Amino acid sequence: MIAQNFTAAFTVDQTPDEVFAAINHVRGWWSENIVGTTDSVGDEFTYLNMPVHRCTIRVTELVPGERVGWHIVDNFFEFTEDKTEWKDTDIHFDIARRGDRTELTFTHLGLVPGYECFDICSNAWGFYVNSSLRGLIRTGKGVPNHLEQDIPV
């Protein structure tokens, strides 16, 4: 059986460089609860949505206007038997010009239907990518998780 990694895609009128910039503004579309930097290869940042989810991500690839790559270094889910399900998975944001539009394809390699978190995680990614990130790209305003007062950023 071939693994079915979670993928979401959409097109926008903005340029590939504008899409690339929005992806790297992680606090603007995913969560204000990000500790660390997100805009250079080798950077590590931690996403916090306590007590439910915490993960540390390393930026592995930044090709302006073309691709952003992340590697999940560590993960904790409060709601799954295997608390580390995302650990050692990868996320790719592939950007391509399609005529006068730009296509973004998001793939979480390793987030597969066999994971206990698959339904919850794919629904969440669907929202953050298709609604929040797309909104940030199109209007300059995403819908990230709001900053928790006790998170040091």
C-alpha cells in the first residue's frame, strides 16, 4: 500500500515571491505561539498549543519563490497513544507559477491515514493552509492561533 501523505493545494493571484514570504511569516497564519526564528535554513522553532500539542521544527530548505521545507525534530500530542506521531516527518510548501496565477502545494510527508491523529491533523492543516495561509497571501491577514500570555516569544 502506498502512503497517502496529507496534501492541500490552492492558487492565488499573488506572485511566487509573495507566497514564499507569507509561508515564512508562520506567526501570521499558523500560530502566534511560535518560539524561535523561522526564516533561515537551520533555524529551529517550537509550535505551542498547550496542553494539546507541541512540536519543534527545523527549517531545511528555503528556495525563494519555489519551496520551503521543514523537518519535525520532536513532537508531543496529548490526545494520541503515540505522543510523538509527527516526529521525523517533513513538510514541503511547493510554489509554482501557473499562467498568471501562483499555485501552492502543501504536503506533510508522513502524515498518513494510519496515524491516530490523521483526521484531526488533516482538518487542522486544511484550515491553516486553505483558509489562514491563503488569507494571509491574498489580504495580508491570516487567522493564526492567538498568543497565550505565558508563552515567551
